[in-house]
Amino acid sequence: MAIVEENLPKFTGASQSLAGKNVLLYVAYGEGATTSGPWVLVGGQKNSPLSMSADEIDASDKASGGWGETLQGTKTWSIEQECVYKIGDEGFDILRHAFLKDIPLYIMRRDKNGNAVKGWVNITEFSDDNPHDDVATATVTFSGIGAPVFSTDEPDPGSTTGAIKDLAAVDATGGKANLTFTAINGATGIILQTSTNGIDFTDNDTVYIRNGATKAEVSDLTGVTYFRLKVNGGGQNGYSNVAVATITA
């Protein structure tokens, strides 16, 4: 007897939980690589827990009523990557090369909903385990340089071939700039980012761009300003090209 799926009741609930398999770690690598990618997926991933901690500073004194007082000191963060050893994996080879050559890396850990933690790191441990009766594994510790960056609506690095490539800034006068770009369709998040140096971009929360839009106006600008779009989902998923304008009064 053939079962007709349309005859089954439809479940409309949504779980707020996140499966660990949907959290993946990437390393920025490729021609022209920046802190926005391109990204290489590290193969064989099993777990990549984030740890953040702070030094404890004892601030207790005689008048504290016999109870201690602790202040937060210097903060640090790290990610310990556990993975199955994959022969010939590009991501794994990048990590080993960076460890041997003492090269800082820029990494991103992203979940399927686009929530990510990113940052510069040094690799402070690179070890493997190869028991005779089990699969070979490796452990890599990424120790943060400075503060981690937490972001939302981060584009899926595995699907960026349709990313916008024609973002342009025009009519940059009166402290404003008009941006034009290919129509965006099917995106779950569209965020305009700006920068004063073309390297460090921040989200611009004053500009709302919806699906179907082909232009946007940005105000309260001065001097040289760089623009890019961060599109999560849809046919234009990914970071756009960078447009630059010199804003005049």
C-alpha cells in the first residue's frame, strides 16, 4: 500500500535547540583572502567547543565581612578542535602549516542559522592520536588574539557563487551615498556594512534592505567610506564586492 505523505498531519512546531553537527569551523584561506574569506572547511570535525575565561583578581579586605571579593582581570578565549584525521584535507594542511611556521590565522565557527564567532588566533597545540583499534584523530587548539567577534546572519561559506558583484556607490554628496546593486531575492538576512579603511567592517543598523531591493541610501557619512553587503541565504548568498566613495559636503 502506497503512503500519501499529504495525508499525514503537518508538524508546525520548531525546536529552539541546535544540533552540534550543524556547527562547523572554517579558516580564511585563498587568493586575496581577508577576514571575510574565502573560507576553507576543516575536514573531519567532531567537536569545536569555545572557551572564554578571565583572570581572577582578589579584591577582598578586612572590611569585607569575612567574604572574598573577586574582580575580573584579563580575558582570554580559545577553541579546541577535535577531528578525525583526514589525509590530504586542505583545511587540515593549512592548520599544520600555520602551526609549523608560527602564522596567525583567521577562523570562523558558524552554525546553520548564521550565528558565528570569528577572530584571529594562534595555534598553540597540534597533536594526533592513532590507536591500533580505532580511527586516527587530531586535536588543534586555537588561542585567540584579542577579542572574538560574534556575528549573526553570517552567509553560508559553502554557497557564495551568486554573491553580488556589482555593488556601486554613486551620488556621494551632502554626507550621503546612494548604493546600487543587483536585485536580492530569497535572503533571510541582508545587512549593509561600512568601513573607513576597507578592512574592518561593521554592521550599519540604520539602513534596512529588503528582498527585491536594488538600491539603498546611506546618510551621516564623512570622508572615504567603504561599503559591502552581507547576504544570508537566497541566490545572492555571501559577501558582495566592496564599493568605495569619497563623501563630500
